[in-house]
Amino acid sequence: MCGFTKTALAITELTDALAAQEHRILACVHCGLCLEACPTYTLTGNENDSPRGRIYLMRAVAEGKLAGNSATFQTHIDRCLGCRACEPVCPAGVEYGQLLEASRESLFKPDVPRGVSYRLLRLALRHVWLHPARLRFAFSSARLMRDLGMAKPLRMLVGTLSSRMQFGLALLESSAPQLDGDAPTAASPEAEASASSRSNGTNLFTGCVTAGLFARVNEATRRVLRVNGYSVRSPKGQVCCGALHAHAGDLEGARVLARENIEAFGDSETGTITTNAGGCGAMLVSYAHLLADDEAFAMRAREFSSRVRDVSQQLEGGEIRRGAPLGETPVTYDASCHLINGQHAAEAPLKLMRAIPNL
């Protein structure tokens, strides 16, 4: 009986949460322009897997016509990638990303019945990602497993059992340095001198997965910024951006991390905040919305978000130093959905690549 009461309370909270988003839900005019922009709809052809269809489901829950713990609601909300490709094509300007977060926040509650994998995700986000020391230990263990060559055999072993675990192991396997060029190299004395003469430096957001598995990307980012005349610092005390929490529905966990990052990066006088991952950048930009109701941090969050730049946007502000030619090396650019739809940086990465001779 107690379990039934808790579940009913969780469902009521979900209904209330979506009802509070009524103005955003009703903004959808159901024109259907979002359909072809949605990757899950184009894959399945199911209306419920489109932004318009999901908004219909949200409205049904908000009006009490559909239970928030129904398999239909959970399945189609979970399938959404959160890429926000629907937002740029929406003529009504529906803030779909915020609606998705509101839906997932209530589904994240422990009283809502979910599967084993979801419980494990909740456990990791709450008890590992929110604790920097534990997270560093987890990534150290992961690197050790990778370096011992265990990632590939494990990926093949679990491939038929869990697609999520297979993806995680594939990511771990791909994080191993593949080329001699992955090794960090020092910037030239001329570049360092140029950086030291620049009056306004920038702060590099190192991220959690990037710092834990792809540290060479952060080193490369520092070198490129310094060569282009920026002094670069990486504030201590910075933590995960909170994107994993927000996408999973743990908005309170995301807020905890957001406050820590705002404290770590200080005020605007310390310079811009540079990111090299679209997902992280989009999350940092959204701090203004995430902490809008926090009296102590609302203004600081808005100021923080206004300072965030993707590395391509940061470099776009000045004359980009031409890089070395790549010769016959083929290059493929996979445009980041969060970089384009979250940070609205579509042209800056292309401008950066055009600075490479003979590309």
C-alpha cells in the first residue's frame, strides 16, 4: 500500500510539472515541420517518436488523460535523443528541450517504476558523477582496463546483452591514442610570447569524459588557443557540466554541478569560458535557464552563460593563424547537433577548418 501511494504521488508530481509547462506545450501549433528534422521519427515513422507527437503525450499527461507511468509515455520520451533539431525549424519557437527536461525530471524520481539499466544510471549519476574523487577513480579504472586491452573483448561479449554497455565500451576503446600526433607538443616560444601579451585570456572547460578519457583533446585545444594569442587557464574546482544529469532527468543533480562551476569560474573579469565539446557547451549555455528560479545564482548563471564560447567561436573573434597542410589526408566533419542547436555555432567550425591549407 505504501509503494502504491508513493507511485501515485510521483505520477501526480509529473502531471503538475507538465501542467506548469502549459504555456510551452500550447505553443505547438502541430504544423508538422519538425517531423523530418527529428532523427527518431525519420527512423521509425511513428508519430509518437516525433516532437509533435511527444508534445501531444505531454499534454495528455498534464490534462490527466494519460498516466505518467504508462509504457507509451515512458518509451517515447526515453527514445528522444535531445538533439533539439526540431527547435530551429519550429515557426512557433517551441522550447522543446525544456519540455523534454521537465518530462524526464519527474520520470527520474525513484518512486517511478523503471528498468534495471535506468536504476544503474540513476545510481551512477547520483553517487559517482556528483563526487569528483569517485569520478576520477572511475575514469582511472576505465583507462587501466582500456590500456590492458580489455575493452574490445568485453564489448564483443556484451554486444548481444546491452546496447548501452556496448556503446560505452566502444567509446572507451576509441579513446586510446591511435597516432603519434596524439602526443602533446609544446607551443612555440613565439606563440607563448603572443599569448602572454594578450590582455584578455580565456578559461578552458575541461569536462569529465574529455578530461578522463580524451585528455589529448584538451591539450590540443590549449595549444591552438595559445598559438592564436590567448592565455589559457583551467580553473580548479570545475566539475562535470551536468548534461548527463539533465538529459536523464536529474535536474537537481545538474543544478548542483552548475553552482559548483559558476563558483569555480568566477566573474566576467576572468575572461570567456571556452569549450571543445558541443554537449558541454550547450549545457553551460543553459545554466541561465536551469538556475532561473535560484535567487542566489540566477543573475550569476545568466552572466556565466553569456561568457561561454565553443573553441571555434573563440578563435573566430580574431584572425585565425593558418595551420600546417594535411596533404592528401581525407577529412570528414560531423556537425555536432548540440553545437548547432544549443550554441548556435554552425559557421564558426567551418571557418576554423578553412584556415588549414589545402583542406
